[in-house]
Amino acid sequence: MKRGFVVTGFLLSWLPWVGICAAQAGPNNTALALAKTIAIVGGKLLTITHGTIENGVVVMSGGKIVAVGAAASTKVPAGAQVFDAKGMTVYPGLFDAETHLGLTEVASDANSNDLAEPSDEIMPHMHVSDAFHAETVHIPVARLNGITNAIIAPASQDSVAGQDAAIQLYGRDRDAMLLGRDIALAMNFEGSVRRKANYEGPSKFPTTRMGLAAQIRQVFLDAQTYAVEQEGAAKPDHKGPQPKRDLKLEALLPYIKGEKPVVLSAYESYEVEVAMGIAKEFNLKVILNHVTHAQDILDEIASYHVPVIVGPIYDAPRPDERYDAVYSLPAELRKRGVKIAFSSLGGSGDVRNLPYAAGYAVAYGLPYDEALKAITLNPAEMFGLADSLGSLDVGKTANVVVANGDPLDVRTSVKQVFIDGEAVPMVSRQTQLRDQYMPLTEKK
């Protein structure tokens, strides 16, 4: 019944979209939904890669951006449907570097949560894409604030928690929305992983940092041995039985070969240092995650020459930290040449606040252009998707946002989102409730 309610809620948000979107985003919205070629004209373009164009044109066709430039030099194709963006700001769809979208619906209802597998801490063969619920009501909410892409990741209760997926926040079905099913490995070296004894008895998992480190080292050693065995068995002169397949170790092979990144989560300085020591032992390709309370080793973090995902930025400082320690962390990392991206990670309902995390960082010293990159191009580069996402460039996927102001300003309202060159429904469960009950309050 609960799952049916979620699906029903999502379908309700689709059925009336043509009429409601026309009211919200302008009279041409119905035509935009059907148009093969759409030209956004007259807006201020934040291209990310080649500056700002004050009076620009973006042409989209076949799901791709086919032209970007100043209005004076960029031709609008004959027959294109025109979206008038005069007085508005146009920018690429935003990219959240870590979320739980589609893995949780109601936080207090365990039946609607697929966040972590408690039966084992080492679960590299767990594919987050298997649990992705495309009909979640949280996706339209995030989409309405300009977020078009995200990484979905398991929760941090496991040391090797599974493989992340990259999603697009609109598509005909879940398969179309999944851009990359196993795009990175989620690995955690932080306090929440160490499971203490509880009312059910002593924990069978590591409860100390040294136990956690030993556990992680062992699984990567086992994966290296497994790789050698598999390579030997594949040789023409191999004799004897074939080695038994081990899905857990097999899932680690692309990571010990450096073919895919490991998203390594750690909060405290000592956690970062130990985790990065293990990563170096096994030559892992690392994206550091969080480093929220590691301000005393920022120079060391810069020396690793790895990108860092920062978030959530609203975390409270420790008693021995300045009040602005977390807010200024992105700026301090950027000063040291570290490429950063932002994560909204909290609940799935927090994804819509992604641009405001970047705005907070700007208020505490991060250059504005770098903040925009951190929610567009940088995460796309970190996860190998920059050839199609992250900027307004010809040939890239036509994920484009039109808003009435600065994307990092909470006062800004997104007027239209395009994904794959299609005007998506500007409707969510929240807007439906607003439209349902606002007339009642206006009558009072």
C-alpha cells in the first residue's frame, strides 16, 4: 500500500502537468513539451566554461545543445519553438555529488528505506541502482530547483557500502534515468561504521579504528589475490578446475586496477590520514568525501592531489573549531588548488537546497565562479561525465535551467527546467498541495 501511494503520488504529478506548467512557466510550455528544436533567447547565460553572455541564445535539438552564443551572432533555426528568457538567467542543470534520492521515501518508515545492508560491512557487490525507486516524490521537488543530475549512494553504516550510481532526474523510466549503474565505490572510514555492542549482544563487526583499517586492508588483499587467480585461469595453458566466482571480490577489480574512483568518506583529520594511507597502499583512484573536521591538515589533503566532495555544509563546528569552520572549508580547499564539489547529503528532501550550500560557501570566501563549477562541471568531471554534463557547450546533453535570478540566491525562482532538451513538468507534490490549499487561505 505504501509503495502504491508513492507511485500514485508521482503519477498525479504528471497527469495535470501540461495545464499547470503553462500557468507557471509561460504560455508556450505545451508547445515546448512537443517541440523538436527549442531556442532559449534573450537570457543571461552562465556557460561555466566560457564566461557569461549577457544577451544569449541556447539552441537545443535531439536532446543536445546545438548552439550557444550571443544573440547578435547566433541564429535561431527556422521552425524552432522560442522560449523568451529576457530578464532571466540561463545555466546548466545542477549536479549533486552525493544523495540518497530514490533510496528513501519516509525516513521514519523502515519499509521505504534501502540505504544500507546491515548483514555485512563489506558489500562492494551491492549495486545501489538495484534499489533506485524512480517514482520517488523527492525527485520532482529537487528538479524544480534546477537539479538535473545526482550521484546516489548508500548510507555510511558500512565500511565498503556498495557501488554508487549516476542519475538524471527525468526520463521515460528508471533505466533511462540511470546514467551510470556502477560509477564509483562507496567506502567509509568514520565513526558511524564502528558498530558497538547493543541489546542484541556484542557486535560481530569492528568497533575500533584499527579493526576497521585491518578489515578494509584484508578485503583489498583478497581482491588482488582473486585477480591473479582469475588471470591465471583465463590463460590457454591453464590446467585444473576454474576458480569459483566471488561476486564480492569481483566487484572490487575495477577499483584495484584504478579504472573507477573510490569515494572515500572521512570526517576527522586522523580518519582522513589513515584512510588515505590505505588508498595509497592499493593505488586506489580516490575522491575524498566530507573532510568536515579536518581543517588542521588541509595542506596535507592538497598534497594528495585528489578532488573533494564537501557537504553537508550546515554541519555544526566542534568545540575546538571556529564558528565558521565548516562554512569556510570549501574556500580554504580551493585556495590550496583542490577541486571541490558539493553534496546536499542529509535526507532526500535536502537535495533542492544544493545551490544554497554553494551560496553559503561564497559568503565565506569561495569565489562565485568556483561555487558554480562545484555544482555543475566539477562533479561531472569527478565522475567521468564532463563530456555530456556540467556546462552550456555545443554537443553536451541539453540539461538547462531558466530562472529569474542568481542560482545561488534563495530568493530566485526557477521558471523552467529542460532535461535532454525537453521541458519537464514544473510540478511536485509540494506544488500540488500549495495549489490545493492556497485558494482556501485566500478566501479567509
